Amino acid sequence: MKQEKIQAYLLRVNKLSGVVYKGYLAEVDNTLEAEQRYVNFNEANGLIAVVSINNEIDVICNDEGKLMNYPINRVLVDDDGKPWDILVGNLMAVRHNDEGEFTSIREEDIPVIESLLIPLMPDRMIDYEEAK
């Protein structure tokens, strides 16, 4: 059964300044509309893409983010640290179950996410809550 709300690991970037924020856990609505709004900087109807970073963890991002010139958020690397892709805009890391439905991130997933999604300038990252 699909969970109405899940814990997601949110990796935000400021659309105007390009400032990259530290990741944090948050409860989110487990709906397509909420995911679309999140990856589209709070505008409705963003097109989502799902990038699997391992067998359990997916990253939801905007499918057209690069075309829309969204700021770079993280570099996706493999287990050896080799770059695979550049992910732009707001990112949401979640798990998936056997039915392909999104489920909550676990505490032990956070170091995995942080090791595979690397900010370009980690020394410039700030806390999202402090920036509000």
C-alpha cells in the first residue's frame, strides 16, 4: 500500500544565486504533484525524472532542468568516485519498494547519498533553514 507521506532526503539549490544547500531529512507528500512542484522550484507541473543511485535509492529531479538552465546541484559519481552525470535543480532522494512506489529514506542511507551526490563547492554550502 502506498504511503501518504514519506521521509525524503532533500538536496536544494537556490534558483537565482546557485547557492547549494546541505541535505536534510523532511516529511513530504508522496504524490506526483508534490514531487513535480518540488523539482520545479514550487511551480506546478514540473516533469520529473528518476535516477537510481543504487538498488534501493532513487533521486527525483526535473527532467528538463538542464534545458531550463537550472543551477548545478550535485555531481553523481559511481562507487569509485568517477562522475556519471551532473544533476541540476532541487533533488529529492527516496527509496522504492518492489512495486516501484517511493518509500522513506533511512538514517543509514544518508552517508550513501552524500558519497554519491557530490557538491561542486562543498565549502560554500549552507543550511537551508538558516537561509530562509
